[in-house]
Amino acid sequence: MTNLKSCVSSCRYCRFYTPQGSRGGTCELLNVLVKSEWKACSLSAPSFATTNRQGVEQLALVTGKA
């Protein structure tokens, strides 16, 4: 399995992060609560990045979401 490389430094900059409350939020990809200051995981993606089909397909394989 190939590791996905990301330039996202923390959860708050990830496209899958949705803020809730003053300091926390939800990771829509993993469906879990996260803190905005947490270091981003290897599945993170920049908020305004252009999507490439291969990256999206890899992400779907890893997470099981199409």
C-alpha cells in the first residue's frame, strides 16, 4: 500500500474538517471528533486543492467510501 503524502499541517486546514464549537470539530472522512490543532493524519487533503482522480480513488480504497 502506498502512503498518501499531504502538505496539511493540522486538522483545521484539511478539506474533511468541519468546525463545531470553539476549538473542536468533526473529521467527515473518518466520522470522528477531532481538535483543530491536532496534527493532520496521512489521509488529509488541502481545503482548496484540485482533485486528481487517482488520489480520490486511493482515498476511497483506504476508507471504503466511494
